[in-house]
Amino acid sequence: MINEPAVDKLLHTLNKEDMEVSRYELCIMVAKRARQIIDQEQSQGISELPGNVKEIALACQEILSGKVVAIKD
């Protein structure tokens, strides 16, 4: 279970005045970004991330820092 960053912090980071992001959409975003990170690791021949950080935790940190944003189609 990931406790940090908290889900509420992630949702607050993603929610804008004109767009609300649900917990489901957050879950999908984290899963897609984690999959991208795993694919990048495999293509570069990296066996694990520095600091033994898990891909999902890294995806959550990227969302919290603003590197990953939500867009609606």
C-alpha cells in the first residue's frame, strides 16, 4: 500500500477549476504511467530504479510534482 503521497494530495494536485479528476481516473493515470516507466526500464536494460523505488510510487511522485497532468478527451 502506498501511503505517501496521499490520494487526497494527488487528487488536489490534479483537480483544476474546469476539471475534476475522480479516484478511478487517478488510478488509471498511475497505472498507465507506471507501465510507461516499466517499458522504459526494459528498453534501457535497467533492472530496478535507483533507491529501490517502485514504479507506482515513482508515478505518484511525478503526479504530485506536476510532471504528469490529467487531460480530458
